[in-house]
Amino acid sequence: MKVGDLVTLSAYAKNSSDLSAWNDRLYPEKPKLVGLVVRIEENPRIHSWTSKNERTYYFINWINKHCPGSRYGKSWPHWPGGPGPGGYFLRNDLKFVRKG
């Protein structure tokens, strides 16, 4: 995945408790989420136990009005002691938008 790719939430993300409000099966009336990857950053807090998935943060600009702020739902997490990276997603939270 790279900057400029069109993405949506993966099934993994939609089934998580924080992002269940965007699950198509639970809320079929909501429009499909489509977003653009605008920034990719390395996790500033990498440890020996950090998984490959958790090493990279993806920042998304969603096209829809009602969209998740981060992988934690509507919240925008900040690290203690100062402003953090803002609303980020991990790679397994996202999937590419299919053509058609």
C-alpha cells in the first residue's frame, strides 16, 4: 500500500468492537466508506515484540462525511505527553477498493 491508493475498511476492522458502527451487515443503510491514503509513517514506539503490522501507520482522508477518526472508532488518539500521530490505521484495518 502506498500514498494515493484508494482504500476501505477490511472485514477485520469492521468486525472489531471499535469499528462495528461501519459494518455493512449491521448497518446496511450507511454508504460505503472510501478513502485516500495521504500519509504513511513508521511507528515511533517499536519494541522487539511489535508485530510487522503494528510497525507502520496509515493516515486516511475519507470521502464520506461520517467516517471513523482512527482505528479506535471516532476517537483521535494522542500519545501521553504531547500531540501524537492522530487518527491512524494499521495495514490489516484496510483493503484496496475494487474497480467497478
